[in-house]
Amino acid sequence: MTDQTEYPLENWFDTTRIIPKDAVEIVIDQMALYALKDGEDPDSPEALIEYQELKNAVRKHNLKFYNANNSNKKSTKSAGQKARRLLNRGRIIEVVFIKADGTERTMRCTRNPETISEGVIGNKTVKLKPVDGNVIRVFDIDICEWRSFDVNSVTSYRCL
């Protein structure tokens, strides 16, 4: 377990950019292997706490990038607002955003009922109202499920 106030991410990652979730999982696996090599239990309470500290530090690190991107935005419409407008017009887009846990996610999505297969919607009426003012519900066309994201967390988008 680390005694430092900041977890030493630079020991494991390139800290000049967002750290992807799969890289964190690889590092946790490497930490477990080091523990085994040193004769320690990789599933001990101390090890599990260290893994969680690593995840928390990565989340905090990634949020710095999100906050920096948002503070540099001009007063014009944000990428998220533009993406929302395209989705409301029935377009299919690929959107990149920062999830609530601080990881980055890329999703191909739409709100166009004609694009979404009838078997998914069936005879139900699907409400496409936002969860709150900044959260928008969309249909992820890769996993065929409804998802939502905060338009303020969008880092980029493109029409498909």
C-alpha cells in the first residue's frame, strides 16, 4: 500500500494523456504477478486496497484532462451540444466521452427510431427525453442497448 498522497502513476503509465481502462487492468495484472513473484498474496486485503488506490488515481488523473478540455472551450456550442443536435435530427454518430468513472468511451449511437431495429423497440413506446438537462439517452448500435451520456463530457464526435 502506498503512503504517498498521490499514487505514482508515472511508474506505470504515460501521464501526458488520458489513461485507458484496459491499460489499468493490464497494470493490475502486472502488480499481481509481481506480488506472486515476491511470495505475496495478490488477493490480500492490502493488495486489493492498492489496486483500488491505483484506479482512484487514474480516475482523478483522467478527470484533469476532462476539466482542462472544458475550461478551454469557447462560448460557442460545445462538442456535446453539437452531438446532441445531430442525434435529435436522427443522425448516427460516433461520440467519444469521459464516463462517470473517469474512463474514456467511444460509442456509435443514434436516436432515430427508423435505424433501431423493430425487435428492440417492439410495440413499446420509448421515451427519448434526457435523464436531466445534460444527459441524453441514445441507442448504442454496436451492443444494441440503450445508454446515456452527459453532453458536457463529450470530447469529440463525428457523423457516420
